[in-house]
Amino acid sequence: MDEVLALVDVVLREAGLTRAAVRSLATLDARAAEPGVTGAAGELGVPVRGFPAGELAAVSVPHPSSLPLDATGTPSVAEAAALLTAGAGVGGSDGSDGSDGSPRAVLLVPKRKSRRVTCAIATCVPVCPHEHASGVRLLHRAHGYIAGEPGSPPTIPTPHTTAAMDTHTHSDAHDLRHHGDAEVRDEKLIDLAVNVRTNTPPDWLRQRIADSLTGLAAYPDGRAARAAVAVRHDLPPGRVLLTAGAAEAFVLIARALPARRPVVVHPQFTEPEAALRDAGHEVGRVLLREENGFRLDPAAVPEDADLVVIGNPTNPTSVLHPAASIAALARPGRTLVVDEAFMDAVPGERESLAGRTDVPGLVVLRSLTKTWGLAGLRIGYVLAAPETIALLERAQPLWPVSTPALVAAEACMSRLALAEAEHAAHRIGVERAHLLAGLAEFDEVRTVAGSEGPFVLLRIDGADAIRDRLRLLGFAARRGDTFPGLDRNWLRLAVRDRATTNRFLQALDQALLLGG
């Protein structure tokens, strides 16, 4: 019940409404008697309405998702139930345009989700003949529903102001498990949502990986790759741990390192917080603000935080924090985790803390995914004090990194590879400047100043609707509303070559005109 009410409150605030505006909750009929639903309805003083799956499936929803479709036959239980309930008795809930002048059900806030609940709000509005009423559009993927099972149904509020919900597992309106690859699955779109460098891996790296396949009968031996990483950062091998991507490192940190009060600096990559929560930690947040350029103020981090996570350059803001500012977060008894997954996209890797041994409690994470196009191979590494590496290594399963991934890691530490990565970083800077110059031509667009990563963060009023229009025009952009500290008005764009950027800018111009 608490999680349902928490998300209802979040979505109502987004719509500028209070609980008094809710007229009912609605969901799939199989979930209408769930204690969380009935308890929330009782607290709100409204009835619960349950709809058969077939009736919900007949409703056209603006933000369909495959998970609820597979589980219930309905592409969005939350949105469909909200529209049905808001349109009950007035017509227009079936997607009709209300051109006869009758009231029409529209979404005020499309589906928003916590870990176990998804909520959408709809209302009915009068529509003048021949006048099209457009609704505000927001996007969130539903992962599971009211019972908390992946593929189970949601809960929602109804007529006049109708909120709809699905239930998942943590009372947070941000989908911490949503990542850019979800924006491009199953659709042929030009990808500006994923921050992997295009035209990678290079041919020489593909060949090294292919050659390693002849040794698959033997168990992986990571000694050569570990030594290569150590040499690259001028560290002893005991300070290096190879992992199945940086994502595994976040899980190891959450499970193996002691922490009573972990804090994550946001907006930033959400996997560290998700891993900490999954390990049973209560996670504090320090939210950097747009008015401060999303810059770090070390004093904002609570003194009693004994594990602090920050990205540099930060995803999604593209802000490169000074190394001194991050090092100032170090304290005796505190673990300082710095996610440097995009640092090799910064010319000279300035502001990097990799290789530093004078910062107490420092743990640096690196990924080979982005620059070298190895997302499907899963390879990254941790740099930390030997005793920290030992704790993390004990939490790993045997042979956590495959032989092809180890070969790739060793290859990417060579002098020629490092020179290629440095050249790519400079090229990214040139292409990023071209993208930012193009975006500056739009009065509606505001970008984060001083971007240093292979992506840029931008704000547009109603960016969620712009993102939908861009998809229709063939481009996938990364939604910003899943990052704590951001909302539906933010998008992240990967830096691409000039020709792709020019095509995107033309599409953005069209998308903005369509929103008129």
C-alpha cells in the first residue's frame, strides 16, 4: 500500500494535483483485490475498478511496452486502465478523437514507475468539434505489476483525474534499471541513445578476439590481462581486478564492501544505486543541480557517508569534475567509488584518479565497453588498494571473465590501442562541438555547459513528447527521467559523426515544429 500511495503522490505532484483530485483506482481485474490496491484506495477514500484483460487490450495507449503485453495481452495496463476509467460513461476512451464534441479521456501523466508500481493519470476533457486535444506525454517502461511479479498487472486512479499503476519493487519513481539499449531494441532507429562509439570494435581487435576462440577449451587465465592493465596505470597487479564490465564491479562493491550509510551523487549512472539497494542497503542521494551546472560541491556529501559513488565524467550530464574536488571527498573509513567508464573519451584523461595511490579508500572503475564497442563481451576493471581488491575478488565466482574478454582487455592496453583511443577522444570533442553548436540554434533547447563526455544532456520543455516524435522520424534519444535529479524534460544524446548529427538536427527541427 505504501509504495502505491508513494507513486500516486509523485505522479499527482507532476500533474499539479493533490489526492483530493483522485476519483478512483483502476487495474486489471485479477489484481483489484490485492491488499496494496485496496489499502491505497481506502486511504484515498476512492473505489477500485477492475477491468478484464481483453477490455484493456482494446485501448490504444501512447507508450506500449512488451513486458505487460507478454504478461497480460495489454501493452500498458496503467495507461489503458486510466483512460478507460476517465472515459467511463463519456466515450472517447477507445482512442477516438472526440471530434463530435463529446468529452474525451486523455493522459495527464503517462506511465511512471517505481520498482513494483507503475502509475498513469488520465482525465476527461471537453473537446470542441474539429479541434484536436493533445495530452501531455511521459514515458516509463513497466517491469512488473501490482503483485510484484515480473509480468503481473497494475493499479490506477480514475475519472476526472485518474491515476493508473503497476507494482514492482522499490518506492522510487525513477526506473533505475532502464538503460539506453532499451531505446533501440527491436526497432531500426538511428541510435543516439547508447554511448558506445560507432564503427567498433576496430578490425584489429575483432581479429584478436576471433583468434582467441581456438583456446576456449581451456579455463580462462587472467594473469596476462591483469598485468597489462597494471602496467597501463603504473600499478602493481595486486591493485587490479578484472570484471565482467563495470556493472559487475558495482554489484561486487555493494555485496562485499562494508557500508552503513552509502550515498550516490546524482544525476549519474543508476546501476550503482540499484546494486546497493538490491544488496539491502538504504541509499542516500546527493542531487547536483542544473543551476550549478551539475557541478560537485564536496561539502554537500554528508560527513557520515562511509561509501560515496560518483561518475567522472558523469553520465548523463557529461560534466567532468576536477580530480581535486573528487579527491576531497576521501575520508578515513570511507570508500570513495569513482566511475570512470567514459574517462578514456576525454583527451589526456585529465582529472582521472586512476593510478593514484595517495587517496584513502579510493576505488576507480573502468570499462572497455564504450570506446572499444565491447558491450556484448563484458569487460572492465577495478583499481583499488590490495585489501579492497581481495574483498571484491572473494565475492566473484570462479572465472568471471571469459577468455575472449581477457584477450580484448590485454589488447586494449597496448601502446597502439591507447594512441587510437586518444585520437578517438579528440575526434569526439570535435563532433561534440558541432552537435552543441547545432543545438544552440534552437531557442527551445538548453544544454549543460562544459560537456566533456561522448554525449550531451539537454533540456526541452516536454522532451518526452519530442523524444516520441523523434522516434517517428527515425532517431532514438535517451530519456532523462530515469535519472534521479532529472525529469521528463531532459534527453541525453550520444555524440555521432557530423553527417548523422546534421540529419538529427533536421529531425529535431521537425519534431519541435510538430509540437508547435
